[in-house]
Amino acid sequence: MAITLQSRNNPLLCTICALVLGLAMSAPTSANAGGAATLVNDCSKEIQTYCSKVTPGNSRVVACLIAHEDRISPRCRLTAYLGSGTLNNRLKHLQAMAKTCSSDILQYCSQLRPGGGRIYDCIRKNRATLTDECRAGLAKLPPL
């Protein structure tokens, strides 16, 4: 399922988007200190302007920069995308899981405000009553 800007008016898709982005931004990465230094060197102005309130680590700054890709310099954009390989793989996995769990998210978590890990926590809290497919997908995710 491709989630596009046209999907913003659909509450279920907005909830799924929030789940995917929330999990991705807290997912572990394999980035090394050299990659972080390059990101800071190439994107210091953009980080200060757009991502100063983002807690560093776990690809959160990379995700923030990519979210502002239309406003950042070409050099910073390239560095952010080069540093997003792990984030991209994680997003693909989470998008598949969000699709698999969409009925569970709608049933158990649709009244929650997306963000802050609330939907993830809701799904984990309701693990015993999830569909088999969703429970299997959730078991593959590392704890946040």
C-alpha cells in the first residue's frame, strides 16, 4: 500500500503512517560515529534550523532532515539519504506490518492520538487479541 499525501484525509491511513514513522524513528540503526560526524558537518545549518528539537540517535535526525528535504541543501540531502539505508529498510518492514495490522489498529487504537509510540504501545497491549498475522509481525520487531 502506497501512502501518499492524498491519504491524509483517511483516519486509518493517518494512524498507520503515525505507527510507521513512530517506530522507524525509534528503531535501532547500524550507523557509526563517522556517519554521524559527516551528517553534522554537511547538515549543521539544516539540523539547527529544522531538527534542533529532535533527540539525536536512532536515525531520528536523518528522518527529520528527509522530512524537510525540499528545504535543505543538495549536499545535506545527499548525506541524509546516504545515511538512511537502515531507516529505509526498517520503513519497508514497518509499512508491511502496518498493512497487515490495519484492522487491529483500527479496532483497538483508532481513538488514540498518533505519535509518541502510543499506537505501538496499544498494539503490544492488545497482543493477545490481535489477528494471527499481526501478532506474528509484531513478534519480529525488536522492543522499542
